[in-house]
Amino acid sequence: MMISLYHRWMFVAVALLLATVPSQARQRYPAPGGFDYFLLSLSIAPGFCALSPANQAKQECRSLTEADFQRTPLTVHGLWPNRAGVSVNLQPHDCDGPPFGPLPDATEAELRRYMPGGPGLARYEWRKHGACSGMPPESYFATLADLARKANATIGAVMREQGMLGQRMRIADLLSAVAARDQALAAAIVVDCRQPRGGGEALVDEIRVVLSKDLRPLPALSVGLGQNSGCPRGAGLVPDVTN
């Protein structure tokens, strides 16, 4: 009888505890597909590499050349399923989904150009974000490579043609030049700047693109994002390749 009463008391206590947890916290790991939009995160490789000695030591930074950067100004950090109006720590991640496995040779070849962090980065991004997309790994990474190719043909081409590589870049100038080609894409861009460890001018670390679930550009403002993320006075340095 005492055991029964104890278990009954424990059940009530757990139920009361769960009732006090905010609903957002209880939904921290939604099922695959439970999100509002995608955030395509594209790295500016020299900016990423210059942020810290740890980054500089990464293989993709040690092997980076000026020719690589000119050819492919934007490389992939990830394609992240996001929910609107939710803080970063409550965004979908580590969802249940199929395991990361061998990818088709053609996709692997494209990832070597557009995701030079290698298989380790791809595996990490799949576990952390890709499994939440509702896609199988081969579709997710083929989509990611295709989006990176298109971003380099538009945003990356503008940066190269407008002389923004290796220079201090004004966000307004980038958005205006992209809008001349694709207004919807320009409205979807978020430019992210960070201060390098040890100080110095803010570096353009990433360019992010807000996409609908069917991968069409969405205005960043429509999901609560500004187009300037941490760039003082609306500008940041796109550094040269230093090695």
C-alpha cells in the first residue's frame, strides 16, 4: 500500500512540474519538418578564418587560396530549419531522423567546393540541423549544394564584380546591387559581422538568406530578422586571403 501511495505521489509531482515548464521549452526538439522557414548560412571564408587562431588552424583555412575565394566567395555553413519568433537556443536541432550516410558522388564533388569543411562538417550539420528538415540526407545536401551554386551566381558574383572582396563592404551597397538582379533575394539577405579575437575592424563573417519551406526567398523582416546583424554603422570588412 505504501509503494502504491508513493508512486501516486510521484506521478502527481511530475505532472505538476511539467505544467510549470513553458510550452516553448517542452517543444525544444520538434519532429522533423516542424519549422517555419529555412536560413541558408553562407560563410565568407577569409572573414571566418581571420576571426580566431582556432579557425585559422582548420584545414579549410590552411588550404584556402585567393583563387578559391574569387571563384567561390560564398561557402556553406549550413541550411537551418528555423521557427519565427523563437530564440536561438529554442530553434529546432538534433531531431530524430535518418542517420547520415554515404552521399552520391556528384553531391560529394559539389560539397568539396561549396562546403570545404569536409565530411566532419557535413556530418555535424546533418545531426544538428539537417535531420530537422524532413528530407533524407541525399536530398538535403543536394539542395544545399544547389542553393550555394545559385547564391554564388548572384550574391557572390555581385561582390566580385562590384569590387567588394578584400574591401570594407556597406550592406546598403550589397543589397542595392543584388536588388538590381533580384529584388526578392535582396530582401531575404542578412549580413552578419563579428569582431575578431584580439580586436580590430568588424569582419563580414556570413551572409544568410531567409527561405520559405519551398526554398523561395522570404523578406528577412517577415520572420523578425534585420538585414544588419552586428555590422557597425552598416558595414564590415571582407578581408583578403592571408595565407
